[in-house]
Amino acid sequence: MSKSASFIVEGGARLSGSITPQGAKNEALQVICAVLLTAEKVTISNIPNIVDVVFLIKLLEGLGVEVEKVDNNTYIFCAKNIDLEYMQSDDFARKAGSIRGSVMIMGPLLARFGKAVLPKPGGDKIGRRRMDTHLNGLQYLGVDYEFLESSNIFLLKAEKLRGTFILMDEVSVTGTANVLMAASMASGVTTIYNAACEPYLQQLCKMLNSMGARISGVGSNRLVVEGVGELYGTGHRCLPDMIEIGSFIGMAAMTQSELTVKNVRVDMLGNILPTFSRFGIRFEVIGDDIYVPQQDIYEIQSFIDGSIMNVYDAPWPGFPPDLMSILLVVATQARGSVLIHQKMFESRLFFVDKLIDMGAQIILCDPHRATVIGLNRQYSLRGISMTSPDIRAGVSLLIAAMSAKGTSTIHQINQIDRGYENIDQRLNALGAKIKRVENE
């Protein structure tokens, strides 16, 4: 997973066979942070072996968490002996600042030890990702903090966390997770209103309850948390990654491939499948698998009054923002037109210039909206050389390259590796022609 690697993609190959999605990246980052809440052992399975998750595990090891790797996707964690002094080190600042997921160590550390240090976290450059929701929520529970501009770090402390009513100022998944973990060991009852209710957040609640927490309202936007004095060890299995599932459905349509996506937890996919149906993509749910037949033409529906389809992201159960890039790419070869409205992040559509260079008909209206006029397979996209700007755009460009005529080169594929486990090997096993090249 070199930072200087590239993919060379020979387009036009059709895929066939079955693929199983990896464990959910966004869930794994939450539940791994939650192991800090207890001194007992916690076993987590179906963890994706991807860069961001590996970085977070190494960060916890630096904090003193004992980590036993059972296999590539199963770990046993024991946070019995935490070294709080490590948070003052340059190594901690470097590791914690390199990934966005590190933000979720604040809640557990404050709950158990009353203090936390956090550098401004990294992650995708997809627009503003403010910290206010996290910090304001923790403040309600009794946390004081200061930001040291000279070192770019937050210092947080709390003599005693106290339950209270919290109205979240935005429906933030990581913000809700942080506040939820802190509230699980606060004194008294905490009500979190306008809480995120994504499946991954539901999974975190399930795990915390199995550790001895008392959380009700799971799956709704109103969580009630009765604080407890201690949490215990448990076992937990991550859901399959819904973003990978959506990526594979879009990939099958774009490459005119017959594909079965296995073990998807259909009950946890929300609005994803209906949205792909609105794009004219056929599929069949067979048990817990999704079968996508080979399809030459797929047509984007219009609204009932005949107006152009408008698809936008929204908090769960709305369509996930991480799949908007996939939808946009899929639309380039559809019959019909669509307005893609990426509401949550203002820089996520900036990769469309590369699709335009490939021959796609896209009008970037503003940082949040793009109109796609489908080519209806009358013209193929053409292979070009391009650079991946973030995880989801990277896979979208990979899908475009796989469907294109000719050869494409995608640089900076470390962005793709951050979110997708061995994606080139897994797709090549289905018939793709992707070569990983380590650059000098």
C-alpha cells in the first residue's frame, strides 16, 4: 500500500462471478475506539484490512492497548494499561493527525480517564469537516477544552461527566459516536436528540450495550443513555461495508457485467437499493445476496411530472454521501439525465474534471451540484492519466477506467487503499485488468 503506487487499468473487461464486501470501514473506526472504555478484552471480527483502520490500531497500541491479531480481519484488544503521557508525544500527534477516525478517541478517554489530547484530525479533503459538533456535545457533559494554535492540538479535561439533554447541532455520525461513548459512563441520564442513526451507529450502540451500557432508542434520532460506572469486555462483528456494496452494483452496471454481491445484510442498506433502481439498474435480492445481471442499457427515471431526476445525499435513512461519487460515474453511461446534489461536502465533486476529460457530459453547476447527461453507451469513455483526490472519488475513477476504451493510469492510489481492501486483487479475480505499479 505504497503512497507512490499507481493503477494501470485496461478498460473494457467484463466481470463475472461473486464478491463478498469487506467489513464496514466507518463502523470499524467507531468500535475500535470504543475498546478504550474498558480494561477487559474486546474481540472484534470482520475488521477491514485497510490503511485507515491499520493506522488507528497502531495509534491505540501507542496508547498502551494490547492488540492480538487473530487473523487478517479479527483482533483482540485489551486497554487495561493506558499510557496517558503518550498523548503528549510527537508520535501521537503525527499518527492521530493522519486520519479522521482518531477524533473518536476523545469520548472514551474522557469517560474513563477524564482527559484527552487530540491534534486536528486528517482524512479526505472533501470540504469543511468541523469539530464543533464533537466539542459542543462534550461540553454539555461537563468537558472543558482549549485549542493550542501553536501546536494545532485540542486539550480536553473533565473532573466528572454529568448526564444532560443534548441537542446535536448537526446529524454527525462521528459526533454522535463521541458523545454517546462519553455519556455511557457519565453520571445520570443523557438524552441525545438529533442523533445520527446510521447502521454503523446502531452497531456501536449494540456493542456498548453488550459491554454493560444502558442505551435506548437505538435506530432513532433520540438516544437515551443511563450512565454506568464500568463497562466490560465483549465480542462484536462489523457489518459488511454498504459503500463497497453500492460500489460493486455501480461497477457491474458500468462494465456491463454479471455479478453477485454476497452476504450484504440487505436489512441494513436503507435507501441504497431503491436509488440504484431509479437509475434503471436491475438486480435481484436472493436471500442475503444481490444478483446484478448483465445489462447493456439502464435508463434514469424522471419524476412523476416529467422533470429531471434530482438525487441528493442526506442523513440516514437518506442516501449516503459516500456513494454520491459512484452514482455520478454510473450516470455518465446511462440513458437520460440527472442532477447530482452533494449537499454535505463542498469539494467532493471536484473530481468531475477527470470524467469530462474521459468524454463524459457533465456540467459542474457549483461546488455542490453537477448535471450529468448520460451517453447511453453511444460513446465510450476514453482512458486517460489521472490522480485520485480522495477514497470515494478514487474508486469512482477506477470504475470509469474499467468501463473506458483504452488504458488509464490512476495515481495516488493510497487514497483508494485507505478505504478498500486489496481492491485490485479482488476485482482481477472477477476478470478486471488492473495492474498495481510501485513508482520510483
